[in-house]
Amino acid sequence: MTTYEYSCAHCGRFVKRLPMGSAPSALDCPACGSRAGRVYSSPGLIRAPARLTTLREHEERSREEPEVIRRGSAAAPTARPAHPALARLPRSR
């Protein structure tokens, strides 16, 4: 059995488990009964955590519109204060 994802215009997305290769292009929504079209998604990522989904969407966007950082155009990063325990470590001279 394979998991297929469908999207209803009224209720949103839902999944249906069917034998491989037997999924129709549209199904009736189990909640409202209207037609829901099949959504093609990456295998195994239907139930991915929200953070993973956000990262994948960012990766997809960066292929077409990469973030460009020019020297001097961005603010300099703020220096993090050193941990007090690091001051007691021996230093090589």
C-alpha cells in the first residue's frame, strides 16, 4: 500500500492509502464530498515536521533566487562574549 496525497479546495489536504499505481487523479473528499485533486509530493515527506518543510521550501526558492551577500553591504556580526570559563584555560604563546 502506498500513501497518496489529495487536496480539497474547501477542507485542505488529506492522505489516502491505495495499492501502488492505482491512485486516480481525483477523489471525493472524505469530509465534504467535493472533488479533490491529487498532489504530487516527495515520497516519505508527507508527514514531515514543519521545520523540515520550511527548510525544504527555502532550499527550493534559493535555487532560483539565491541570497547574495555583498562585502560591506550587511551589518557586521556582533561579537559573542566569551564564556568566563574560557579565560582560565592555558594559552600557548
